Amino acid sequence: MSQSEATSAPVPVLPAPTRVEAERWVAGVVAGGAFAPGQAESLGRALRDASIRAVLAEGALAIKRSQTADRVTVSRNIFIPLTNLCRNRCSYCTFAKLPDSPEAHTYSLDEVEEVVRGGVATGCIEALMCLGDKPEVAYGSYREDLEKRGYSSTTDLIYEACRRAVSLGMLPHTNAGILSREELVRLRPVNASMGLMLETTSVRLRQKGGPHFHAPDKEPATRIRMHEIAGELKIPFTSGMLLGIGENDAERVDTLQTIARHAARYGHIQEAIIQPFHPKPGTKMRAASPLEDDVVVGWVALARLILPPVVHVQAPPNLGSNMLPRLLAAGVDDWGGVSPVTVDFINPEAPWPALRQLREETEAAGFELRERGPVYPEFILEKPDFFDPQVRVLLPNHANDEGYAQRRNDQSNEEAA
């Protein structure tokens, strides 16, 4: 049962649509309407039908072009995993480590500064701070380590790391899992944007045997509440859906519609990442089958049709390197963060494409690649109240008159790590 199904009337189950029906439904969305109850789920069940996918992609691309024409964006960034300790035990994750693992690591501020300087030297603007959820709740040894460093919580470490990044010339974007209102308020003055993947609204996946059974911070209601708080605080925010971890079509639609509702209510969601699950060796889900490319592309298109047009749809290029033209044709308008300095610590098996290569592939598909910072141009130009004054004064140093990236170093051909 999905989150909204648990609290509202059941969504009608419609039969698989004909192409003519799909065209009519999609045309209504492109014209500014929304899917009627049951229509999006019906389309989701039909994604293996090439004719239905073609209808969805055509409509999704029309919406994308109405918003950003031929432009596709990317953020040249650095990825700093401040700590890979995490109290959650998701069945598909290789990022989280136990304190006694030789791979467990918590960054010092000197290490943060070293990576930030590398980012500045290669023209990066965004410093992505990504880390495990609330490790101090689970591990006494980590609490002791924090105390030795002079911190009372992981939030103290995040704040100091972000402050250092700002002082050295970068704009942080923090994704630290579940944060309280007080923590978000504290971190807002040292972050240009923040984020939390909603992942899924499926409470079913939290049950015994599910991928989130040992992951208390993956409780859908908790994640939804943080989306609401970020909206109330006017924080430029990233959300998204993790695709293929065991959720069904109705749960996928509910996840996208939940993101859409919060975006429409608060206006704070910049982008939604549609991230396909890739099974990893050494995890409980190592033998799980990932979704076929056709289905991934179909859900990307359906996401573009469900989400408000102003919400950017992002697909990580290192997780779909063999289908970039198809993703672009399905309405993707952003590649997310791509680093010339650091690897993707969440998906280390999937290297970033070189920025030059990404530009060439984007242009070959008929689009223009533009670089942005951690916030999109329309937020910089049209939503000044979404930034703390300490951040707002920094934005002109990193953005041109159109709101796109303005770097100290012009190294657009820099190879990615």
C-alpha cells in the first residue's frame, strides 16, 4: 500500500490504454491539465509497449521544450562523503559502513579543504555534502570521535564543512538524510540548496523482508515531513524516486504525485532525480534484476508528465550511459552533478562521464549543454527569498546574468574522475 492509498480513497484500476487513449490523456497534460485518477498507473503498466512509450516521450519532450527549449544542464561539482557511517541498513546500499570496517571514514576539516581546493582549481561551484543518516544514534565509538573533534552532533560537522567550503569559494548542497527543522534552520545560511530523495512512498517496503526493514529513516511519512519543513523554510530542494527496489507501479505513481503536490504547494523543489536501481555485489539485493532500459525511459517520461513543468527532471548520466539520447528524448533536462575531481561514492562502480564527452553526446542528440551551480537559474533570478542573506550575497560570484554558472576557471574540457 502506498502512502496516499493509506489515507485517501482507492485509485480506480483502469485497463491498459490504447494508443489513442494514451494520446488523449497525454495531450491533456501537455495542454496544462493533469492525469485523471488511474490514468498514470495504467500508463505505467503499459510501458513495455513501444507505442505507449513513444506517446509518453513525445509529450514529455514537449513539456521540457516549453520550459527550457534545447538547453540541458549539468553541475560541475565535488562529492564529499563527510561520513559513511549510517544507522540505516538498506538492502541495496554499499555506501554505509560499520565503525569497525577498514573502509569506514569520517572527514576532517583539513580533508574537506583539500577536496574543495581541488574543486576550485578545476572550476567547480557545487560542493555536495552527502553522508549517512544519524550515525551518532547507533554508534558509541562515533559519538566519542565527534566529542574528540569538538562536535556534539553530525550537524556540527556538516555546518563547519559547509562554512569552510563557502570560505574557499564554493556553494554547498547538503544531503544528510533526515534533518529536523532546527537542523535545517541552522544549515540554511551555509547552503545554497539541500535535498532528500523521497525514494518511495511505499510503506510496504518497510516491512520485514523489504529493502527498508532495517532503515528507520526510510519511513515515508518521515521523509515527506522533511519535504514539508524544507518548503516552509523556503530551501531550494532536491527530491527524487529510486526506481526498481521492489515498488510496484501504483507506488511509483504515488511517489511522483507526492513530490508533485509538495512542489506545487511550496515552490521549493528544484528537481526530481529519477534514479534506476543497480544491484551491487555484497548486498542482500545483489541478485535482484534491474529494470529494463525501456521501462526506465518510460518512467522518466511519465515523471515529466506528472511533475509540475517547473520541476526539472534529472537522470544521473553514469547510471544510464548507454541510453543518454533516449533519456533526453523522454524529457530529461538535467544531468545532475558530474565531478572532475571525485567519484560517485554512492555508485563507485559507475564512473562519471568526462564533461567533454557529456557535452558531445548531449549536442549529438540535438541539445545544448549549459553548466549551472547547485541552484537553477530561475531560483537565482526569480526567488531571492529562497536564500539566506549570507548565501544570496554570494550568488553573483557564481552565476552570470542568465543564472548559469560563472566560474573562475574555464575548463569545460576537464576530464571527470
